[in-house]
Amino acid sequence: MTKALRQMKEDIKLIDLVIELVDARIPLASRNPDIDSLASGRGRVLVLGKSDLADPGETEKWISFFSKQDIYAVAMDSRDKKSMKALRTQIDKASEKKRERDRKKGIKNRPVRALVAGIPNIGKSTLINTLAGRASAKTGNKPGVTKGKQWIRLGGDIELLDTPGLLWPKFEDKEVGFLLASVGTINEDILPREEMAIELYHRLAVKYPGRITERYGIKEDLGDAEVLTNIALKRGFLLKDSEPDIVRASRLFLDEVRGGMLGRISLEEIKNE
């Protein structure tokens, strides 16, 4: 990661615009803490990816929050052509200052060079492929699948640079680690799966009352020791000795939360708003 950060510091010298991709369910936790200083003085677009899984009301609040920091923000579902069009509009807005500087200097037809940044496994290559309209950048489900860098010319005067995602080497904030693991951005092995499922149960019961009961037919005020047992029994997850399979229950719960089976949720809220 130190090498990747050093490389990005070199790449940023060539860049006019930084497009940062985050998870709309956890916009702050899924940002790299170095990005603000690295992108200083450049146009900024922040893409809240997987917005189709996030609480739309919370997402609108986050867009307003970032716009107050002079960051053009847009919610994106890569399957939705309208959201891709909105992203291109924001890219054009964020690039206008650079184009105006070029015009004043008499520079014509110089492309706006943009860097697509984000932590590993956040979906940068998929975003680039969708923008480019072709499989121009290698994609995958594992962190760090993008090994090198490449320029990709889009329609008009935009060039994108795909770079390896950056992730801090250790999580000093346990909450950040919990949130990243909860949405599946990082390996959940950093936290015991059962503990993470129970904590998510309690948070969702408070913020989105009724959804757990609707999905699993269980109460939403259960104690820690009862949560996974009740889910396992409701789904018929039993071990050979007829004991509830809490490991399978925890895996199911986490997968269904991440997949939107309990509805669109956001796990991070704007503080002091």
C-alpha cells in the first residue's frame, strides 16, 4: 500500500480531475483518508456507488454534505443509464474550471485527464468499463485485481487513468473496520462473523424497525444470545444433533443485508446535521 500511495502521488501530477468512488451505504468509511490532500487544487467528483442498495433519503443528505465541500457528488447504479448520464454531467461541471484556464492560456483541444480512485474492491474498474462502454479495464471481485495503470479515452475530451485502489494498512478506528466488513468491501475475517451479524441486527432494528420481523419472523428486541438462534430455527438451519446452526444463520443474515433483501439501508449517518 505504501508503494501504491507513492505511485498515486506521481500520477496526480498529471491529473486535472479526481473521480473518487465510495460505497453509498458508508460514504465516509469507504473513503481513503489521504484522498483530500492528494486531490488538493483539482476538480473533484465523488461517486456514491451501489446507490440502489442504500437508503435514498440518506444518500441525498450525503450528496448535499459533499457539495458543501465543493465536491460534485452523484449517486450511481452502474446498471442505470440515467445515473451514468448524471455522472457524465457532474464530470463536465467539475472540469469546467480546467477548460476555462486552458482557454485563457490559448490552449485548445487538450483533454481533461481524470484519475479514478478508491479503496480496493470498491468497483473502480467496473465504473471505468461502464463509462467507456466496453471492457477496457480488467475487473474482478477480489481486492487489488487492478495491478497496473492505463489511460482510457472516453467520448469527448476526457481521459481516465485507472489506478490501484488505496487502503490504509491498519484500522485505528474499529467502527470503520466494522462498516467496511459489514458491506463486504473487506474480508469479514477481521471480525467474528457471528458478532458482526448480531451487531448489525441491533443497528437495523433501531434504524429500520419492522424489516427484520418482516424478513425472518422474529422479534427485534432479542438479546445477543437469542438473535442467531432464532434466525436459524426460523430458517430450519439445524446441525446433526438438532442444535441451531448459528454459523449458517450469521452467514445468511450478512449476505441478505448486503444483497438488499432487507430493503435499502445506509449504515452511516451525517453527524451534527
